[in-house]
Amino acid sequence: MIRELFTKPLLIFGCGNLLFGDDGFGPAVIEHLHQHHHLPETVMAEDVGTSIGEFLFDLAISPERPECILILDAVCLPERQPGEVFELPIDQVPCQKSGDFCMHQFPSVNLLRELRDEGGVDVRILAVQIEDVPEEVRPGLSEAVQSAIPKACEWLLREIGNNTE
């Protein structure tokens, strides 16, 4: 996988923790994508769990970078409905996501900006509005977030098509 990180033009990262309810959205989308769709050789789709920061840091310091990075994650925004899938601009990442950053949580907004602004990488975030992320370990997505997985895959397949034409 490490070699692919530096050789594939399009990277898809599913972020989140499967042990905490709707936070497992990103990994669940990656699993569904691999089980139900064929990806071109130019695409790497990976469940990075809570380790996205390490991958982004490696990409930020590498002379080899992808053309596009698509990130899947779960967020909590008061104006959204549970299960709603939407593109989230880097500059609008909620404070609770960017403020709690460490190398094993949501990617640093600064690393994303650096890859975009200085590295010329098209960085996009597809988010889902959570219904619930429990305080204690409780695997399993809510029905609303589970139903958002095919929508996220449709978006990804469109983006893959747009980036491989």
C-alpha cells in the first residue's frame, strides 16, 4: 500500500473508527466500494481508520504526490440532517474536527491546505452528517448513515470518472 500512496494519481481515504457508531462511515464506504465496484488501476481506495494524518504527512513531505485526494468522513453540523451526504470545503471543516487534531485523528486542515495550495493536489472531502457517535464502544452505523453509503459510492465513482477521462 505504501508504494501505491506515491504512485497512484487518485487516492481515496475512508476516515473513522468502526467501533464508535456513525464515526465508522468512511471505512464502511471503502468496504462497500471494494465489494460492489471495480476501481481503475489508477485509483487507491483505503480504509485509513484513524491514521489519516500519518498518510497526509508522508504525502506533504514527498516529492511524489497524487493529482487528487478524496476523503470520506463523518461530521456533526447542526444545520444538516442525519445521513445527509455533502461535499465539505477544507475551509469549512468544523472546529470540533480541526481542533481535536492529532496524528491519528481527522487530517490536519493545515496539511490539507498545504497539499492543495502548495502541492497542487485537488483535495476534496465528502462528509456525512452523523446521527450518533457514542461515548463508549458501540460498533455499527445508524440506519440513516448506513443508507448514505451507496450515495457516497455514487459520488466517488463520478469523481473517479471525472479524474480518469
